[in-house]
Amino acid sequence: MTKRIQISERSPQLFKHLLNLHHDIEKAAADAGLDQRLIELVKIRASLLNGCAYCLDLHARDARKLGETERRVLMVGAWQETDFYSEQERAALALTDAMTRLSQVQDVPDDVYEQATTAFTEEQYLVVAWAITAINAFNRLGVTSHKPLPENPR
């Protein structure tokens, strides 16, 4: 693989703004009563769809640290085919799929929007949408940079 400029490392001030957004979203999720594991599932799903190995590795580990099972982490790739996920999780994963694939689908389908706004309060929906937006930004930096996996994961 071609060694590339590490965008996040070479522009630390800009990356810091993205990290601050991430921290604000995490706090908003907690304030809205969202389970942090749901947010990690969103991050795993988007990272899987975007092919970001670095983020996929990071968030799978983070989810496990929060008590997520290995099986549920692995099945995020086929979430529609299992009954492992709650109504809220399924709504979040469907919204993640639609928002991450905007270039292909051109919109969030009404049924996906309605599923999400039924499963979540407005405050929770906003946080999930922001979490999806932020992880997609992180994924784009990681994929573009060919960000290497850590040798000794935390």
C-alpha cells in the first residue's frame, strides 16, 4: 500500500476541532440517555461501509470495552439478517446505512427516517445523526491517509 500523508497528524489544529466535535457528540449522547454501545455500533457500521480499517478496529475494541459481545460486533455487517439488535439499534443502523451511502441513494428514504424518528426522541435522533456525520468524516480521513492500524492496540 502506498504510504500517504497522515492528514490528521499533519493538520493537528483542524483535527482537534473534529475531535472536539466527537467529544461534544459523546456528551450529548449521554445527556440524551443513549447507550454508548449504540453509538459504537453506528461507528462500526459506518467504518465497515467506508472500508476504514483503523476506525473499525478502534470502535470494535471500544464497543467490547463497554461490554458489547463479540458476536454482535461481528454481526454488524449483516445486522438486517439477525435479531440481535433492538428496535433503536436497528433504526440507528438503518439511518447509518442511508447517511453513509448518500452518494448512492441520494437521500434518506422516508421509511428509514420514520423508523428513526419513531425509535428516538428528537434529541436522540439529532445526536445519532451527528454521530453518523462525525464518523463518516473520521473514516474519510483514515481511508484517504491509509491510516495504519496500531501495533499495540489500547
